[in-house]
Amino acid sequence: MIGSILLFAIIVFGMYVASHRLGGLQLLGALGLLGVGIAFVVWPNAAQWAAERVGVGRGADLVIYFAIVGGLFAVANFYFRFKRQEQQLIAIVREQALRNARLR
Amino acid sequence: MFTRERRKPGLWVVIPAYNEAGAIGGVLRGLRERLPRVVVVDDGSSDRTGEIALESGAVVVRHAINLGQGAALQTGIDYALARKASHVCTFDADGQHDPASIAALEAALASSGADVALGSRFLVSAPQMPALRRVTLRAAVALTRLQTGLQLTDAHNGLRLFTRDAAERIRIHQPGMAHASEILAAIAREPLRYVEVPARVAYTAYSLGKGQGVTNSVKILFDLMYAAWTR
């Protein structure tokens, strides 16, 4: 039951990713995440197996660590994008203000 | 719209203003007795700042939305340069600066041959300055010295006078309050010759409410770190 719900969620996430234009590196990261997510749902022991290989101990811990790192990357990505768009917005507003002032 | 005085090259005063309806009228009355070329950049105020500035005879350039003091300053400087300003003076809208200080800045530029004159609150005795603000400002000064190597006594004072050449060479990219450090970094980088001039600041309840609190200085620090990282 939980497996099918998770799989459904991951597929929805995949469709969401596919429907948005992402940069090459972001797309690669998102697809990688998707693949790992599907693998962990289909083979529940895969996380445990991987955790033991890297010396974490528990599969659940490994998943949490990956989620934290992935989350940090996502936040940083949004932040930098926001900053870029802020600069563009500032340029537009300043340009418009100066143009209006010249008209008067 | 433009009086004859404004068409002549000369000193332009740039005032960034955000919701300063309570103070801007008085500030402009004090300035315009001697200085005809004043541009107020209304930074998307929700009050009557822009209208009052216009009624008081200043040129008003209006940002459609609030961008921050750094962006407003750059807009005002661009406007002044387009109006063939020979000098650009930045001045606070909250009434804490004394219009008479501008003459002192002009005199200092003329006598020293510097490119930039910076007002300093710490070259005059300022008994009214609240203790917490004094400590914060001192920390900002120490950090700025470390960062730029400029031996300044004040770091975040809004009162400055630039020659046209200096105003053209300094570009403000920080939209918020970190622009003050950015200007000093540009002075150090170019490098521009600078001189500090004692400038008394009137700390009223109004200006203290509008001024930079301690929590805001944390945001300024963060903005500067971001700028240093992404440059």
C-alpha cells in the first residue's frame, strides 16, 4: 500500500519536473533523485544495503541525509534565482522611473 | 517643469525617500533656500512622500515599487548625471542631516582636491547618540576598515558629496542598506581620493525610528557576504 502511494508520489514529482524547464545540471539532479527514490520504493532493502556500504548503519538515516543535502541545494538554487530576478526587477523599475521623470 | 536654475550644471542633491511624509517637507524647505537642484527618489512610498516633495518644489522620480535605499540612490544619481550635475550630494530624507553641512562638504572638496567628501558623525561630539547605536556604528566602522582599508571614522552616514567623475565611477548594486559599505568599497577599489568632514546629526524620535537598528545590521552583513561570494 505505502509502496504504491510512494511510487505514485514519485511519478507525479517526475511529471512535475518534466513539465518545467530546468537547467541541464538541475535536470540531472532531479532525475537522479527520482531514480534513487523509485529504487528505494521497489527494493526496500536497497537503502539498507547502500547505508551499510557507506558506513551509516541504517537505511532510513541515509535517506534522511540525502533529503537534507538535496533540500539545501534546492533552497540555495531558489535563493540565487530569486536574487537574479531581484536584480532584473530593480533594473526595470529604475528604468521606468527615470523614463517617466524625463517625460515630465 | 524645470526652472532655469535646474538646467544649469551644478550641484544636485539626491534624497532617497520611503514613507517620509512626516519629514520630507521640512527637509526640502531647509535645502531649497540655497540649493535649487534637488531630486527626491520616492521609493514606492505608500504615503504622500512623493506629492509633498513635488509640492515643495523638488524633482520627484518615483519607483513603482519599494526597492531599497541603495537602488533609490543609484536612480537619483543617474538622474542627476543626466541633468549634467557637476557634483552629486546624497542626503537623508528623515531630517537628521543639517543642510548647512553641504557647504562644509563643498568647501572640503574644493580645498582638498578630493573626489568624495564623506560626512562623519564621529568627528563631532554627539552626546545625543544612543549608546547601542554608537556601539553598532563603531562595529560597522571597524568592519569597513578591515574590508576596504580606508581609515574612516564613520561608515554608514548618508551624507556624501561626489564630484561628477566619482559619481559616474561608483555603481551601486546593493538595493538595500548594504550600499553604504559598497560605496566605500568602490572608493577603495577605484581608488578615489576622499576626505571626511564633521557632520552633526540630529537624533530625533522620528529619525531614530527610521534609522538602522541592530537587527538590520545583521541583514547588512548577510547582504555583503552574499555580494562577496557571488562577485
